[in-house]
Amino acid sequence: MFFLDSTGFFSLICLLVQCGMAWIFAGFFGALSRGRGAWLRSWQGAFLGLGIALTALCVRFTLAHHAASGAAVMSEGDLAVRLLYGLYCAGKVLFAWGLVAGVYGLCGVPWMQRGWLAPTIVAVGFAMGLALPTVECILLVQAPWFAWGCAHAARVLQRRSVGSDDVWRRVVVRVLALFALAWGTYFVAVLVVGPLRPQPVAPWIFLLQLNSLIDLVLQVVLACSLIVLVLNDSHRTVIDALRERDRLREQVQRDDKLRALSTLVGGVAHEINNPLTSILGFTDDLASVDPLLRVRAARIVREQAERCRLIVQRMSLLGRGASLVAVEVDMVALVHRVARGLAPQLQQSGVGLQVNSVALSHRFVADATGVEQVLTNLIGNAVHASPRGAVVTVSVSDGRDGLLLEVSDRGVGVPAADRTRIFEPFWTSKKEGQGQGLGLAVVDAIVRAHGGRIEVGDVSGGGGARFLVTWPWRPITDAGVELAASPATPSDQPMAPLKPGARLLVIDDDALVRATIARQARVDGWDVVEADSGESGLQLLLAGDARFDAIVCDLRMPGMSGYGLHDELAKRAAQWLSRLVFVTGDLASNEAAQFAARCRVPILTKPFAAVDLMRRLREVGRTA
């Protein structure tokens, strides 16, 4: 027995240290395995088995040294020795089994999953330890399968490395390979010195006496490498989880956009398809020989086309960067003006309108058209919700934060559950065909663009809805509102006179739109020149004999767009800028909004009424 001399005593010290390290590493893997995969628990079981095996061996040879110091020798055949050898073999089998199983689990490869197999093999190991006569025999028998287990684990781990950055996997592979080599060497050494009656054959006996030191070094390096490997795997798992989270977040955002787009498209299709159906239905009547039928069809087509235009205009107000022109507004006069416009609806519904106002302490500055649209929507909704004989109340007063506009009705009110949704586009509580679900969404967009807020509640005393709008006295600059130098021209005022021979340049890549504008301008008295691109329009304007009193140009065109034309004229012929009027159907885009903020050229949003365009062109032409 080679643990009883001085070198063996050193080996026993190494064995004790190795035993303590095995238990420490079992604790490490136990802490790391919480909430993790089964493969970590396999490594915990492996080092628990190693701790049991080495503890049994330490007890056996510590008792042997104690007996030797008392001039006695513990026989290899003693029952206590046989039991300790059985625990040793069972623990080493458990270590090899758990080590291989953990490597398989780390690599995502299924290992022998039968629950009875591991206990059976451990029992076989215990029986082997009881049966073998000497520790050298135990070392001889366990060396082949232990070396095979380490080599097999190294082979599996090497095949399943995930990339060139798997440094610690390669370290573990090399340590396992050294373990396999060491135990193969132990096998040869035991054969040389003899398993039953060991002979002091140098250097093999010396190698066997130092196997505890060799195993201690390899065990510490292996365990540390496995721990770092686990931490790296955890780090990789966290990174993968973060990437998956980002992917899912992007997918959710994409789904939300698609859902919003689907809602928008569905709402637009529903609202525009109705008037389009009427337009297509009455188009055939325009070719009728009956003049009365043609007149009726033309009137209906025009009305429904105007309805489509208003729907699109309302939708454009829901976009970002809407450019508003703020002027001084007489709110009370504007309320009465809207009331006059709603007189037929009030009369038909049998609903009265009461306006309450006080003298305001501040000048109210806002976009007059936007405020009028807010009033029209709120009062119109209140009239629609009120029963016959009821009175809609409109109040205008001073507030601490700005002008207060209150519209109250005597209808059923707005349920608390719906108050957060009534300002969503295309959401409406009205019956099918009675509402577009855009009115309050437009109201909210206009109020927010002015830096104000709108609230909905119940009328005091019960019954009816109460909408309270708070307008700032002056629009805040970051709300996208530009203060005008003079009041805007009311739409019901006569247009400016057109001087004889006034020339108009129409620049648009769409032939039908260009022809429509040209036809309307000729009817209005303009001498029209057409250009089908920004490049050709620029060439006409830079010609030495160019004479145009007004220019109407589309913003979005292939090649040189309206933006490019504006910038080129600003550099080469700035005198034309004061005669420009831009038209676009894309004022809500970032590019158009940024352009509108930096230029001083009027911009009309498509689809526009011919009278509005002609009025603006006459204003521009008058200053030419």
C-alpha cells in the first residue's frame, strides 16, 4: 500500500485538498444550477460523487496512517475497508456519469434518459469496490472507463463548439483529454507494479504515489473552466434573450403599425367607397339624352366628390406637422357664424342653440379655419345627440390657462368607458352610415396643434355630454403654428380682380391634374402655359423673355420636385418665389412639413376646391 511512506503522506495531503475542492465545486454548481438546465445539475451530481469518493478514500488512508502509527495495519479485507472502497467506486462512477451527462446537456444532445440506468451503474460500482481485493485493483478496473468517459466528453464538446470565440470550451476539451491521458497512464503503471502485490518499480510506483497531486491540479483546472464556461453560456443566453426581446419588440411595433394601417385603410375605404359608389352609379347618367337627368347626375357627382375631398382633408389634419396660420380671432363672432351655417340642421332637428359669452381679457390668436372646424364638429355633434326640444349651450369665457370653450348637450352623454376612445380616428358610437368617426379625432388634432387640450365629461345636474376646450391665448411655437402678419381673407369675400392678359405657369407631372388646373384657370381668365416636370418649368422660368404673373407647382414630382425647384429659384431667380403657389397631397409627411416650415410660399392641400386655388392665384398675381 503506497500511502504509508513519506511520499505517500504528501499524496494523502493532496487527496485531502482534492476532496475539499470537490465539495466546494459541488456547492458552486449547486448555486449555479438554480433556475437553469438539467445539465448543470448533472455537473453538481458529478462533483458530489467525486466528493463522496474522495472522502471515502481519505477516511480509508487516514485510518491506515493512524493504525500504522500504533504498530497495526488495516487489512484490505476488513469490512470497513471494503465499504469505503465501495463508496469510492460508486462516487467515481457517479462523477464520470454526471460529467458526460452534463457535457451532453450543454451541447443540447440527448443522453441516456432512463431513470433507472444511473442508479444501476452506481450500484455496480459499489459492488465492484466491495469485491476487488486491493486499491490497486480498483485503480486498474476504473482507469479504462474513467479515461473513456473523459475522452468521450471531450470529443462531444469539441464537435459541438459553437464558434471561434468558444475559448473555454476548448480549455475544457484539453483538460478532459489530459484527464483521459493521465488515467490511461495510471492503468499502465498499475499493470507494471502489479495490482495484487505492488513492487517498487521506478518510475511507475512514484507516478502512482503522485496521482493525487496530478488529479488535484487537473480537477481544479477542470472545475474552474467549467464554471467559466457556465458563466459564458449565461452571458450568451442573456445576449440571446436581449436580442430576442428586441426582435419581439420590433415585431410588436411592426404589428402595431400594420394594425393601425389596417384600421386606417379600412376606415378610409369605408368612408370613401360610399361616395365613390354614388359617383360611379351616376356617371352613366352624364351621357343621357335627358338634360334634367344629366344635370341631376352632375350635381350628385360633384356633391359626392366634394364629400371625398372633405374626408381626405379631415384625414390630413390627423398627420404630423400640419401647418396652421394663426390670426386674431373673435371667438364669439365665429360661434355665431357657425350657428348661422348650422341653422338648417338646428331647424330640422328641433334643437335650440344658446350662446353665453363674456368680455375676454386677452386677444385670442389661433388658426381661424381650424377653430371654425372645431366649433362645427362639436356643435354639430351636440345637435345630433340632443333630443327634439332640447337646447345646446355654447359658452366662451376667460380661463386661467387660456380661452375656455364649452359645448354642452342634453343627450345620453358619453359613457366613462368610451371617453378615452372617442378621439380615436374612425371610432364612433353612431349607427352605421351616420358618422365617419373622424370629427372628434380632427378636433383633438387641431386643439393639440395649438397647444391646447380638450376634456369630456357630464353636464352638471345629469344628462348630456360636456366638452371643454382650453385654448392658449397665443399658440406656442413648438406646436407647429405660425403667426400671420394680417388676418386671413374670409372665404366668403369677393376675389381680387385679375388683370387682362395675366399669365399662369402650371407645373405638374400628372397630365390629368395639370389639364384640370389649366382648364379651371382658363375659365377664370388666365393665359396658361403648361410644364410636365420641374426641369422644364425651371427652364421656362430662367428664359430671358419669361413673363408669368403666377406659378402653380406640385411639390412631389419625379426628377426635380417642387422642393428642388424652390431651392433652385432661391439661388438663381429669387423674384419668382413671390409668385409661387404649391399644391400637394402629402403635406403630412416629414419632408413636406419641414419644407412648409422653412419656406414662405403658399401651399394648398389636394384635393382642393377650384375657387380656393383661383383665389390664391389672383392674390399672388395682383402683387406681380
